[in-house]
Amino acid sequence: MNCPVCCAPMRPDFIVHGHDVFRCDSCQHRASGPISSTDHVSAVYDDSYFQGGGAGYRDYPSEERILHAHGRRYGRLLRGHTRPGRVLDVGAAAGYVLQGLLDEGWTGVGLEPNRRMAELANRAGREVLVGTLEAPPEDLREKGPFDLVTMVQVVAHFHDLRRAFENAAALTKPGGLWLIETWDRSSWTARLFGRNWHEYSPPSVLHWFDRAGLAGLVSQFGMRTRAQGRPRKFISGGHARSLLRYKLEANALTRPLAWTTAVVPEHLPIPYPAEDLFWMLFQAAGKC
């Protein structure tokens, strides 16, 4: 397969959960694949992803307070770069991050492949359309164009990165912004643990970026870097416990330690190590 970032050939590097992780010798991007786009989204992001634990969520609705606060933090961060306008929140799930942005003065919609999550959002008064950025629903274009496209913990899940960004560019106003948060492949945590890094978890996570690679990729779609940093992020104790158990049980050497996750308090907000993440704000051409 060819690298989705620089188009150079990729080679298999190691195997995680039965899936090959490929490495680009040119830009060092990591990707899992090749992926069958026909079945991938429905198979991976069904209801069990939001309720079944493992690499997904143990109980997604219980994350509402934490995710809502995360959206509000980004809403406040954006004040230093633009006035609130119309936003498209990609991978919105039940719209908790979207609600945080709405509370900070933005208007707009979400996009989510899981129908049950979208219905949960819509019942709460948050407009979330069913679909993906690779294959957006027809009525999404009627909702745009958008001043801001947010992709918070989403780009690593795209099965067709280039098509997703092509569609995002078409939905963005001249001078509009993209806010992207994702895991950092160059973090010391990732380098320390190597193939055992907790975010190497295909088939849910398919891409592992560093800042230079992400900036280089989106520049091919007319976006330039405006700002960047590390987010203040929390996850619930229940979610942390589920993720830890999933990783420990996947390895015969660490499997006996899986029981220790039971000591993590269920509803305790746990800081996620910011060193393991980054956010970047990009701006489309057309505005000084």
C-alpha cells in the first residue's frame, strides 16, 4: 500500500491484534491496512463500540459531562483565533463535544456514522446527521459551508484519509478553520512503548500521526497551520479501566495483571496524559 500522507510505498512493520501496522520509510507515518471501506465503518462503529468496552467505550453516555467540558475548552481556545460561526463536528457521536461548542456561541451540526448515537443527539436537541466524511450525506452540503470543521479524535479513524480531507475542504468556507486533535506518534510514551503503545489498536485506530505529517497532509488540501498545542483532556475511570483491561488481556505476559484495573474508581475523571496528544488549528486559503 502507498502512504496516505506522502504517497510513498509502505511496508509492514509489526502486527497488533492480528492487524498489520505499516510504516512509511519516507515520512515515517504509520497506518493499518489495507481497509475494506465497504464494511469497515458498520463493522467497527456499531453499537458495541459505544457500549461494549474493549478499544471503544464501556458506556458512552456516561462520558457526557467530561466530553461537554472538552468541547467548551475548545470553544474558549478558539476565541483567540476567530469569532463563533457555523461548525461541523465530525465524528460527533451523541453530540457532547458539539454541545460544548454550541454553549460557547457556535451554531452548526454534527456528523456521525452510528445511527443510534445520532438519534440520541437529536432527541437532546443537537442536530447530528448520519454518515461519514468519506461519504457524507447529500443534505450535509445544504447545511454548509462551514466556518469551522472539528475533528476531535477522528482523523486516526478515517479509512480513506484523502477522500475525507477532500470533502472537508469542499465544506469549508474560504478562510475557514479545521480543528484537529489526535494522538502523537512522536510522543515519548509512544517511543518508549513501541508496538505496545496503547494507541496501536486497529481496526478502530487506523492512522498514527506526528505534527509534521499531519500539517504536510492537510497542506495538500489548501490548509495552513494557524496554531497548535497540547489539550487538557480527561476520561472517566470506567473508560480508563476498560481500555487498560483490553490492552493487558491482549498480551499473555500482562494478562495476569488485568484484574488490577478493578481498583480504578468508576466515575473519577482521570487526566489523560497531554504529552500523548496534540491539537492543531488549520486555516483555508482566502483570508489574511
